[in-house]
Amino acid sequence: MSDFAKCDHCPCVGDIVQLASGGPAMTVEGVNGDEVTCVWFDEATPTASAVCSHRETFPQAALLLKTKEEPKKDAPHACFAGG
């Protein structure tokens, strides 16, 4: 079970997550039911001169919460609200 099950309205846009199997830190861009869209960047390597951005959708159960974003007062609520 993912860490999100412990929270009433997780994950939220702006939270930092990671695949349970490891990998880079990713920012939650959107949530649709049990699907979580994340974005992340690969830093330039000695063989690449540019930073590469990625966007992918994962099942909520495959992600672990790393950092919880505090809701902003005037921002629309963009959290997972349940099934």
C-alpha cells in the first residue's frame, strides 16, 4: 500500500513523489482517479548538453510520497479526493 492511503486528500498537485521501486524525485502535475501524472527532469550528463524533461502517468499504488506541498489559501483544491 502506498503512503497516500494514510492521507485524506493525497496526492496533491505539487507534491514530490518517487516510484516505490526507486528512481528520480517527481512532481505531481495532476490526479485523475487512481492515476497520477508526474513530471521530472534528467540532469545533463557528460554526453548530453541539455536537460531532458519527462511526463508520465502512474498508478497511485506505485508511488511513495516524499514531500507534501502545503495547500495555498487562494488556489483551487487539486488533491485526490477518493475513488
